[in-house]
Amino acid sequence: MLTVAEAWEAIERVVTPLPRQRVPLAESLGLVLAENAMADLDSPPFDKALMDGYAVRAADVATLPARLKITEEVLAGQVSPRGLGTGDAIRIMTGAPLPAGTDLVIPVEQTSVEGDSVLLQPPAVAVGKNVLRKGESTRRGDTVLTAGRVIRAVEVGCLAELGQHSVAVHRAPRIAVLATGDELVPVSERPGPGQIRNSNEAMLVAQLRQAGYQAFSLGIARDNQADLRQKIAQGLEYDVLVLSGGVSAGKVDLVPLALAEAGVEAIFHKVKIRPGAPLWFGRLDRSRPANQSALPSSLNSSRPNTWVFGLPGNPVSSLVCCELFVKAALRRLSGLEACRPEAFHAQLHKPHFNGGQRPTYHPARLSQGPSGPVVETVRWIGSADLSATAAANGMIAFETPNREYPAGEWVAVYRW
């Protein structure tokens, strides 16, 4: 049974980013940049004004107030044909190219116009104030954005400024979600004796879509090899297959056997965690002959792999394992180097005893207290208690079993 850290290490060791592709800039949002983005021009490409006002020479405004002659007006997109002469001022708008000889721009708020002259009022404006020189932001050939970063709106703006109408990104993973079990009925049906609604599939698809991934429902696979085989074959056409249920050690926990028959190799089974210990993780490598079962010592990123997670059937177990492990693999596939979930620390509001023999990831409610973030466990009776978990917005990692955690202690928290 692996520790949580060892499970993350196994995912990092074998999962590699999906292939690169070029997409239109407008379709790049949320994807991961696959190559450095370089400046093809200086930015700005010319000396420019940073506000509306008057372009002047420093020598002419050494003492204020000063009266200068207005010789012309320059708007954004225009260029002054003559530049500044001694005693001249040129009315200029934000973003317009600076006339030759300009040392600074006096804000319009410090001026008053009298005929063809402008009176410039104190306070004094320093040389270089309210102007941006050519290349001051970036120089041609500079690396503006590095590969491996998520493209947000600001990156889209930078890429547009660089003229990159198409962008090299890592392909987004496509994920299939499959629930297993004879006890499941569709959400639209009323359960009969011994039956429950298929909440896990709906939750997992939503969990993944909420994180920005493409997730698709495959429905319910019954606890027989024929149905499992058919549904698993569908799921293996995706980049990632996430199954819920059937991975423990019960009589009808048939998922590991069905996956093995489909050629999926186990990388690990079981993690030292509560909830979620029966977690299963494996890989289908279509480039290898079907009769080869040994896991290669290294993987080529170009191999057409499908990654498979078998999550425990209890809903909170599925939720926690998806947050901690499935999303880690998806971040890796998407091209992110740092794939582990990011924990931050908050003070425990009330004492908590972590019983049992495993680290517990306990549903919790995080809030902002007077002196910083505060977190409190929600009343929770175990991995089947999904309704209580809905009161939580994250989970506390109680790493040490059989330990009392006092109020005020700083603990690791994972938000969801």
C-alpha cells in the first residue's frame, strides 16, 4: 500500500504530456503553452505617451509655471512630422508616439490653454515621467512567456501582442467516466430495494468539468464481465478512463480483472489514505503487443496511452481520490510540470482526534478569520456521507493517525 506521496511520485514517473498541437489563439484559453513565446518586435515599438497631456522638453519646464506655444496635436496612431522645438509644446493623447525631442509629458490636469499657448502649472514633473520608451517593456527576441504555463486571459493578450494568431499547446485530455455496480439506477429513477442512484458518475463528471476538463459520461456497467468488458472498451478510446466502484476485494469487485483482460497494466493498487484506500491506477499502452504484460522501465511521450483510475464506490472516496490523484494525472497530461494538488495552511478552529491507522482527508469548511485563514471539520460519518460533505469547501490532511490535533494548530488544507 503506497503512501499519498508515493502515489503522486508514481503518477509523475509514468504520465507524460499529451502531444503538442497548434490551435487558433481564440481557442487556447485554459490550455498549457507548449513552447516559449518570443517577442518579434520591441514593446512598445516606439516611444509613447502614457497619459493625455503635453509633450515638452525638460529645459523648457525647469521652472513652473511656464508658458509654451502649442504647435500641433498628436493622436494615437499618428506621428509628429516635425518634433519639438525650443519653447514648443505638442498636445498628445495616451498611446500616441512621442515627438522627437520629448523628455516628459505634463498631464492635462496641470495645464490651461490660452489661445495658441498652454500654461503649465506646478508641481514639477520629473524627466521621463509619463512616457514609455521603445523596448522598455520587452526587446525583440526576449522570452515573454515560457512553456508550461496555463494560458489565461492575460496570456492571450500577450500572445496577441506578439502576433501569435495560432499557438503551440498541449492537447487537452478527454476523460470518460464510468460507474459500476448492479445496485445503481439512473438519477431519474426511484431506487428499489437494495438500490441507489448513480450519483458518483454525475459528481465526477461535474468535478472534472468544473476544473476545466472535457469529461463524458459512459453510464453504468453491471457487475458481470461481459458488460464491464464492453463499457471499458468504450472508455479506453479516451485519454483517461475513470471508473467508480468495483476495485476493493469483494466477490463482485471485478474491475481490476476486467481491466487486465483489456490489456491495462496495473501501476499501483491501494493507497494509505482514508477515505479512498482501494484506489487503482493503470495504463493501456497500445503500442505494445497484447501478450506483453511487464511494465516498461521508461515511457515514450509519443506512445498512445490511456490512463485508467479505478475509484472506490463510496462517494466521498471517489471525490477525494479524484481531487488528489485523477487531477494530478490530468495536470501532467495537460503539460504542467507541477501536478500535485496545492495545499495551503489554515488554523484549526476546534480540536480534532484523527483515529484509525491511516492519514485522513477530512471534509472541512475554510473561512477567513480575524488573523488569517481558519478551517473547521464538518460533521461527517464516513465515506458514504456525501450530503454532509456538501457543507465542506475542502479537506484537511490529518497526516498522523491516532493523534489529537489541538485548536489553533496550522494544518494542510486542500480546497475543492
